[in-house]
Amino acid sequence: MEKIHAIIDELGLESNLKLNEIPAIDLYMDQVIQLFESKFADSKRNEDEKILTKTMINNYAKGKLIFPIKNKKYSKEHLILMSLIYQLKGSLSINDIQITLDGINKRIIKEDIELDSFYTSYLSLSKKNVADFNKDVDERVKDVMDEVTKMEDRHSPYLEQVLMISSLVHMSNLYRKVAEKLVDEIVIEKDEKRHR
């Protein structure tokens, strides 16, 4: 389990598109892709993985995950939304992301949201989450080591690794399930408003 901290360091978990990294001018699709590829390169599992592609962006537009673009250019607001989508798509379906971001998209169109402030709050929480995650991983490692000492085959690095993988995936699933239920609450609230 000594390797786990080296693995975490390689992942670039604190990588986020910061507000001061978003150009003041609108960008063409290729420029958006280039920005995301350079910013999130550390989070790739392998060299072949793509962070953002033309197809992904077109699907986000068709699926109404982002509000319509103008003159084939993407604004700061589009880039913020794509950054959120990039993080959300690791756990939520495209449909759940659309539901989650629908209200933000509508408020952007109405100019009824201080998106910079919202995104700054998101970035602040993300930074805290990474710190909390690092502490939690230390606890997971300790728990796994405690369980390994109870096993007959206590000198098996492979079994230790499988326990760690299983524990991390289980925690991830618990968080994902709560997030999905919160998405369902958005749907319920919308339905209730519609029937009033």
C-alpha cells in the first residue's frame, strides 16, 4: 500500500480549470479542446484517453447540457459548464448531468446567476474534497491493513490490493448513489412546481 500515495500524486486530483485560466475572449471548438487537454492531462488513465473531443462537445450541445453557442465560439460560461460536466460525467449519466445543470443553463440565458461566484465556491469545495480524500485514503489503508492481519494469507500483496480496490469502489458507489438521489429530488421538485 506504499504505492497508493505515489498513485494519488500522479493523478493531479487538484486539477481544475480556474477562472483566471479561462481566456477573456470566446474560443473556437479546437481551442476549447486544446485548453482542456492541457489542463487535465494528468488525470488521464492512459495516453490514448481523450479529455474532450468535438463529438463530446456536440453531444453536450445536442443533449442541452450547455446553452446554445453563438458564432461557433464558446464563452467563459460554456467553459465553466464543460469543466463541471467533465467532473460530473465520472459518476453521473448524461441525462442526470442535464437535469443537474438545466437550472444553471436557464439562469445563464436569463443573466440571473453570478456564475463566477458559484464556480469559485465549487473550486473551493473541490480543493477541500481533495484534502479530505487524502485523509480518508489513509484511513482506508489502515482499515485494509487491519483486515489483512486477520486473514490466513496475510502476506499476499494481491489480496491486500483487491481489498483496497473494493473498499475505494464501495465508497465511490455510496457517494454516487446519494448524488443520484439528489438528482431525483431535482426532478421531483420540478414536477411538483409543474402541477401547482
